[in-house]
Amino acid sequence: MIWNETKECMSRDEMTALQSARLVKTVDYVYHNVEFYRKKMQKLGLLPGDIKGIEDIEKLPFTTKDDLRDNYPFGLFAAPESQIVRIHASSGTTGKATVVGYTRRDLDIWAECVARCLTMAGVTKDDIIQVGYGYGLFTGGLGAHGGAEKIGAMVVPMSTGNSKKLITMMVDFGVTAIACTPSYLLHISELLEQADMIKDLRLRTAICGAEPWTDKMRSEIENRLHISAHDIYGLSEVMGPGVACDCAAHNGLHVCEDHFYPEVLDTATLKPVKPGATGELVFTTITKEGLPLIRYRTKDLTSINYDKCECGRTSARISKFKGRVDDMLIIRGVNVFPSQVEAALVDIKEVTPHYMMIVDRVNNLDTLEIQVEIDERYFPDEIKGLEALTNKIAHTVNQAIGLNAKIRIVEPQTLTRSEGKAVHVIDKRKLY
């Protein structure tokens, strides 16, 4: 269900009316408090009064990650620094960090949104939840922590860095829920299997995010740990985790659209696509004070559905992400997403979900090698068996991506496990 601040259930018309009122207020707020937006609107000949409702949102300019970097560190803040009570920032591995500031009210809203998401995953005040996201400037740890406390659950702020201690505490404390990246949870499941500790778990649900993952990877996690796994979505620029999450129906991620207005736009024209069609996800924050963003281009590819969910909620749902505009690899003229490779590999019982794609250029021709880790139970003893398995994997992957890739099988536990966001691509072409 969609709830307003008085906890009354809202219809689609009521939601649109609320979004319109909040957009009008936000536009006026940024125009008078953020020079960047004031200049952008003036260049388009826009005044705050020209935005009368959500139907006028297409008149407004876009915001990109480069805009945040160009105004580093605090140039896009709308609230005075005396009202900013917390800072988060991206890693800045591809340039300057993107810095986000939160007022006290922003943090309260963030906790409320994460609490909604955890509730969708079945977490209650009676749960013991282990937060396995990194704490600090990354939004994952403190974001999940705040939402769990809002519910009243017992929080174990485990963070990352000591996986053996994590699984010991998971068992000793009787942890019933965990929040972490899906790739890290797979790593945890391997450690639990090796220690023969899965039978000792009380874990029943997981809230995984911060990186793309497929439904097949969800099934792998659920089957290994005998739990339900839920997809939580967020990005630091918009808020952090808690922008959207999927419910027990696993039929799209419910957006907290009373705080974050979603658009799905054609990647070429930047015009709205029809519900159900794939495009780039764009968010406008309509309640933020510290860093309000107008039409922020996430570069995530998804579709949107406004139909009532079988769980009873009426909020808009975005589909599981099909990739990112900037994660798409173009190899010999073919568009390839890492998620396509992952989906193909999960279908092969002999293969673990751990893989690495290495793109290179040899004699002006792009090449793709995929390193694949084999489950030790199925690792072939003979060369013939290894060749047959390699051919099987190559055929499955090539059918999925429409491109011939070289498959290199590596031994179990060879590929690096990640406690944060998993890295699946090394593009050596960028080094030339």
C-alpha cells in the first residue's frame, strides 16, 4: 500500500496530487537555494511558477553525475551547511567523489523508506538483523541500520572485513535477517557450507542490493540458505538504499514514490516510454532538503508498472534491472551486459556464480574471455571431461549473448570474493 505521512492509504489519483504538490514546492526550493538549478531554469526560460504539477516535469532540466562532480563538494546543496548533519560520498574511482548531504529530516525520511523496504522483506521488531554492508561514506551500512532501528529490530552492525566472525555471530546470535550485497551473501553461503553450519542457522530472509543480480542468482541464494531473498535498490545521489524494494511476490520493486518520483525514458530521445517498455530510470526527489535533485539520470535500464501488486500495494513498481547504460559493453558491434552472462552461467549446475569477463583488443579486433569457476563437486579429473565442460559452457554463454567468447575454466575458490560490490568486468581496451 502507498501511505502518506498520516498513514492513510492513497489511490493513484491521490498519489499524483501529492507528487504534484511536492514537486511544485521542490522546484521553488531549488530555484531559490541552488544556483546551478536557477541558471539551468533561466536558460530554458523557466520560472518556478511555470511548474504547476507533475505533468510539467518534462519541462525541467536533467541532472547527471557529472553535474555533482563539477559542483564538488557542496555546490548542489540546498540547505545551509549548519543544517547538514551527515555526509556520504561515492568512492570516486572514476573521478571526483559525488558528495551527498542530509538534514535531520532527510535522515528521518531515509529511515522510514528503508523501514518500508525491510517490512516488504518480512522483517519485524522481533527480528535480529545483521548488516553486512560497509559502514562509513558508503550509504549501505548506515542506511540499512537506520531502517532496521526504525522498525525496532535488534541490529548487529557487522559491516564487512571479517567473514568468519560474521558467520560465527550469525549462528551464535540467532540472526534471522541479513542485509548485504548478493555476491557477498553467496560467499557467506560457501563458508557456511564448508563449516557445515547451515543447519545451525535461524536465518529466514535477506535484503540484498548495491549491485545488479539476476532472479537465477536469487534462486541460488534461496536454495543454498533455505531463505527468501529480496532486492533493495537505491543510489547515494538520490538517497541511498530504500528507494525501492521487492515484496514477497517478487514481481518488481515497489518505489517509495511519495519521496522519489520515477520516470522511465527512451535512451535516445529522453522521452517517456509506455509502461512495461524498457528505458533509463530517472528520479526527482520531492521531499529532500540537503541535496534535492531534479530529473537525475541513474543510467539504470528498467521498465515501470502502475498496476496493483498481488501483495496489495499500489505503489509503482520498477522491473529488475536489465543493465546500465554505462555498463553495456560493445564487443565487435554486439551489445553485451554482464547480467546476461550471469544468467547463462547460473543455468549450468557445474558452475559457481563467480566469473570474470576480460575484454581486450588484439590486432584491432575485440576479444572476450570469460573466466568461469567450477564447483569442486563437478571439477573434471580428465582432459576430455574438461574440454567437454568448456564446450558446454561456451555454447550456453554464446547463445545468451550472441557472441563467441573464449571460456577459461579456473579451479574452485580461484576468483576473488567481494565483500562489497562485485567486479565482473576488466576492459583492457580502456588502457590503450
